[in-house]
Amino acid sequence: MLLAPVCSRSVLAHSCLCSIGFRVAGLSVPMAGTVLAASFVGSIVASPLAGLVIERVSAGRVAALGAFLGGAGLVLIGSWNPDASCRLIAIVGALVLQGFGVGLFQVAYMDIVMRTLPRGHRGVAGSIAMLSRSLGVVTGATVLTLVFHALEGLWLKDAFLSAFSATFWLAGMISGLAGLLVVLARNVRG
């Protein structure tokens, strides 16, 4: 279960790479910060919706959907062209989608972990969920930063933007794979 937060919660690396990428693209610091907030807006909108949906649909399905949407958002971030005429709309949309997926996933993940243990041990379950999310954030940020720097050394022209794109594509694919693993695990259990 630790794989899922590792794949979907690399917020630190996401934020750092995006903010630097926005600066490379010529956005001012306040504008880069405003654009970056779009991801968190997506999470804020999705989180209460996830709670409502989980009452009608299994948390596993919501987690899988969140991982897929978050992965799609990451792929779109990796596809972002800072020279495009609608660059702000494109990146804000990608960030909102990524954040929306993360918001769905976080709530579903917490629900799955909390239901794993008996009611009397829900405090332990909450602690386990928070620990695994924290480890996921740190591991994801570390791995994505290492991947980014390794890839950045491969290109001579436009090294930053090429590594930026490849890193987010990889993160999106990993997140999508996490969603697929959730679906497959549900199918195996029946």
C-alpha cells in the first residue's frame, strides 16, 4: 500500500520543479506562485467530493480514479509548452486536474487504511496512513529530483525543459500504474 502515496504524493518535487519551470518560462514570482496554487485548489475541491462519493462507491474505485486523474495531470504538466499562446490556461488546467486526482486519492486512501483495522484501533490506522503518506512524499520528492537531475544531464539543448517534461511524464505513468494496481488488487480479491 506504500506504493500509492509514493507515486501520487510527490508534492515537494512537483512544486519545486514547477515553480522553477515557470520561472524559466518567464513568469514572475507572484504569477508562478498563483499558477502553482491551482493544484491545491483542485485538491480542495476534490476532497469533500471524494467523501460524498465514497459513501456510494468503494474507496478503492475512488483511489484508482484519483491516481489516474493525478497521473493524467502530471502527463499534461510534462506536455506543457511554455512558448504556446495559451500556456497559462494549459498549465492551470493540468495542475487543477492533478490536484483533483490527489484530492480524490488522499481521501480514499485514508478511508481504505481506516477500514482495515477494527474501530478500536482507528487511531493506529490514522497514524499508519499519515506515516505512509509522509514517507511517500519524501520518497517521491527524492526519486523525482534524482530522475530530473539524471535526465537533465542527457540533453545539451533545452536541458531543463526536456528533463522537466520527461520527469513529469514518468511521474504520470507511475501514478497511472498505481491506479491500475489498485484496480487489479480489487479484481483479485473479488
